[in-house]
Amino acid sequence: MTEKRVIEIDGPPHSIQAADLDQDGATDVIVIDGANRVFLLKNDGQGNLIDPRVEDGTVLSVPGGRFWSLTVGEFEGDGAVDLAMVDGSHSTFNIDS
């Protein structure tokens, strides 16, 4: 078993999913936190999740309301993994490529 790694985010996590977002053959992780931020943790291909804030200080902020849940899939027919996120404050959901 490898060593446990803890990645801190800015609020309590609301949802987490795993998918190969950049289509490099390694499974990445997506987390939504309580501050309406989406964290994309890229797998470096060696089984390590890279927090992009460590590399360049950026965090994705998704416009809209309060995202509570997400799922991944191929929704647009372009072969790329898409994110679908539930917006609890507007009774809507977003699909982002």
C-alpha cells in the first residue's frame, strides 16, 4: 500500500468523481468544495495526483450558484469527457467540456 496523501481544499467537499479528463490514459480526480470551487487533480501517469495550485496557483471557479454534485460522462458526442454539475441554488445543472 502506498502512503496516504491528503490534499486540502477551501471548504467541505460536496462531490468527487474520477475520470481521464485530459485523455492521457491516467485517471484524474474532480472535487467540488463548499466554496463553489472545482478542483481538478491531474494524475501524472505514475499514480500521483497533482494539485494545480501547487504548480501555478490556480483553482477553477465555476460561475453560477452552489454546486452540490457532479458526474462525468461523454454527453456531447465529441469523444471528450464532460462534467455535469448540479446547481442547488438555481434548480439547474451545467454540462461543461
